[in-house]
Amino acid sequence: MHISSRTDIEAPLEFVYAALSDFEGWERSAMRRGAEVRRLDKLRVHGPGMEWSIEFRFRGKERSLIAHLVALDPNAKIAFRAVGKLIEADMVVDLLSLAPMRTRLSLSVDVKPKTLGARLFLQSVKLAKGKVQARLNKRLGQLATDMEMRFASTRKR
């Protein structure tokens, strides 16, 4: 299953990239939402090869997956691969500078089932793709608004 979305952010490309590549911040955010996140690699710098173990509740069951940072192209692209017992997913975030103070963020996610149960679940998600797309668009819009507010607060100093 493939799903994608994009949004424009009123902030420079470098600021948006820095916010998206703040992996420690994303770890803390996931933990605040109830997930258990552990860093598995020993890399000292951000780059491909970074790896996390993530455990969380979804639809009443404990789930776990391993997320790998596949690509980290400064100011252009961040790509992840997540592997769990039921699914494999690839997520790519592309960034494009539209103007000095405007950045387009494009998100693309491909999910592949590994079991029959996962295939049935993804089929039901496909049937509700309009709802799923609307939720993704809303969440990406919230992320853009948060980044714009953070950028505006840095300019006031």
C-alpha cells in the first residue's frame, strides 16, 4: 500500500531539515506518547546505519519494529525502513526549497504485509484510504504549523 502527502512550511529549508533530523527529539516525542524507543547502533554521528527498536500499542496489542535510517541527504531527503513481524515499511521525506523562507515537505510511505493477517488489515485500510489520507494530511499540517511556530520564535530573539 502506498500513501503520500505534502505540505508547504513557512521556514527555510535548513531549519526544516534540522528539525526533521533531530532524532533524539523524535525519540523523546514517541516516548511521551507511550512508545518504548531504544537506540540500537553505536554511531557517533547522524547518518545511514542508525537503528532503533520501537515498541508501542496499536489496536489493543503490543507491537514492535526495528527502524533503520537508510538515507540522510542533507537538506534534501531522509529515508527510513521499518521491519516488524507483520509488515515492512519504507518512508521517504523529501524537502524542496520553494523560496528562501518556504519549504515543501513531501512524505511517501510504502507498506508491505508479511502475513495473511497483515494483508487483510492493509486491505481494510485501502478501503478507508480517504479517511487515512485525510488524517495524514491533517497530521502533516500540524507538523508544518509546529515548525513554523518554532521558526518564528527563533527569529524574535
